[in-house]
Amino acid sequence: GRGVVSVSETTATAYPNIALIKYWGKRDEALHLPVTSSLSLTLDIFATVTDVRVADDLPADVVTTADGSPSRAFTAKVVAFLDVIRGMASDDRRARVHTVNTGPTGAGLASSASGFAALAVAAAGAYGLDLDRRALSRLARRGSGSASRSIYGGFVQWHRGDGLDTAGDVSSYAEPVDAPQLDPALVVALVDAGEKAVTSREAMRRTVETSPFFQPWVDASKTDLHDMHSALAAGDLPAVGEIAERNALGMHATMLGARPAVRYFAPGSMRVLDRVVELRAAGVAAYATMDAGPNVKVLCDRRDSAKVAAAVAETDETMQVMVATPGPGAVVGGT
Ligand code: 2P0
């Protein structure tokens, strides 16, 4: 240095998103280019707040979380992500990253989506990159595919994009999808808030490489996405829910077909899925979706959310049940 330490710091907040049309499988592992396009709803709970402080007197990146220091694997992902940003900014300085997650980590509740969306916004700011939303969504994708969607609030589509390398990277971004007539809620049933046994990254890879059911789901997903756009535009919640549920269960079927199989369903998940079927039989429009973990999220109208939450909670008195509604995109600043 020149005897003066230069420091720049940015804090950002982002929320998780839950996919109604899932992202499952990559066509490029390094750039996180997906096999399919996906569509999600950003939530208003479980925010991640991340602070990035760049200083030229730091010998190495330092990553901390609310409960101390994170796993080696998490730190390695953050450092790799910062390397991408340093390349874009032509800036070699190291950074101190502090991240606070208000939701459970690694339990299929999209902590990596809120985490890398917040990190993308905070690190872009701290390294002085002036990026628009689309560029931020492409950047967040480099940390975790689903993070591209958490740059925006509400309903969001992440385009698979075309081609590989630069062409793929440029065309695989997220953008918001309008659904002005819908007033949805997602009831989140925390069947098990612990860390999952198989990471989604490993589970995806195994599914793509070994499951005979993967390609049929990819084909079906195209139809699901098309139908989902019609349902969102029409404000047809039962149609949105039916499409989301079939897409999610189909994704889990691809995993059950992997060798060895990947199974995220737990007994408690099944009880919630049964309860959702009972709710529908009783005339309540409620539809389930599940990600890379045993937790179940139930899509319904906001007016039905208390009733749905109570019905879901009855399946296990010890289980935590939360009601989420559409949340905002990633922003600079704390909560
Ligand atoms: C999704 N999931 O669309 C799907 C559905 C889980 C099940 O995106 O490898 O953490 O970092 O790109 O984004 C979770 O995978 O995976 C995920 P990487 P990510 O939300």
C-alpha cells in the first residue's frame, strides 16, 4: 500500500424464494447453468443480512456468521464467489464477510438463495461494481443457482438461457413475473430444521447422471412452465397450485430414480402431504411443494393461511409452522 488503508463496505438484505417450477440439474457446473428454466415466489421471512468490507490490509478473506465461523465448505464457496467479483472489478483486495441468517441453514429452506443474493449485492457494492438487476441476478447465480431468483421480489422466473460459456452466462438471468390478481401465502412446515444428509448440489449431479426419470421430468417441466404462466396471468390459484405440486413431486421422482436414490421425504413430510390432500377434499385450495429437505411448503390464498397453518400444525404438535407472504427483492441495507 501507500501507507493509507482503503476500505469500502456495503450491507445487503435478501429473502429466500421457493420454486413453484423447480430448478433441478445443471448443464454447466462451473457457471451454474441450469437444464430447465424455473419460477419461484420470494418470501417475506428468513432474511439473510450480509456485510462485505473490502480492505487492502487483509491477507486473506475472512468469513463469519452470527454463531461464529462457518463450515470449510461454506467459506470455500464464498471465497470462490469473491474471486468472480474480484475478476470483474479487477481488484485483488481481500474482504471480511459477515452474514446473519434468520432462517434455518441447509434444510431445504433456500438459505443459499437468500445468502448468495445478499452476498452478490453487498460484494458488488463493496467492490464498486455498478450492476443492474439482471447483471446482479447473473452474478448471484454464480454463487448458487436459486440465488438468481432472490434478486427480485414476488414471482420470478430464472431463464435457463441458451448455449454454454459466455452465451449461456449472458442469457441465464432472472426477471419478475406479474400476477396482480393473486394474494398468496406459503405455509412453511418445519418438519426438521436440521442440516440435510445430501447437499442439493450432489443430489442434482447424481440425478442428472443416473436417473432414468430425469429427462421425462425436464420435458414435463417445459409444459408446466408454460401452463404456470397462463395460471399466473389468469390469477388462478388452484391451477398455480396444481402445477406447482405436480412439478415438485415429479422432481422428487427423478431423485427416487437416481442410483443410489436420493430421498428427502421424512415421515413428518408425509403427514403434512396427507393433510394437504384432506384440506382439498374439504374444499380448501392448498397445494404442497418440497425442496432438497423434509420441510413442506403449502401454497394457498392469504385468506386461508391461518386455517391451513392450523391444519398442518395438527399433524405434529412440536412442529414449527410459519406463514410467509410475498417478499421483496435484494436491497442494499440491513433489515
Ligand atoms: C429450486 N433447489 O428451484 C431447487 C428445488 C432445491 C430443490 O435450487 O448447486 O442451492 O448452488 O446451484 O440453488 C437448491 O439448489 O444449488 C435449489 P446450486 P441451489 O429452488
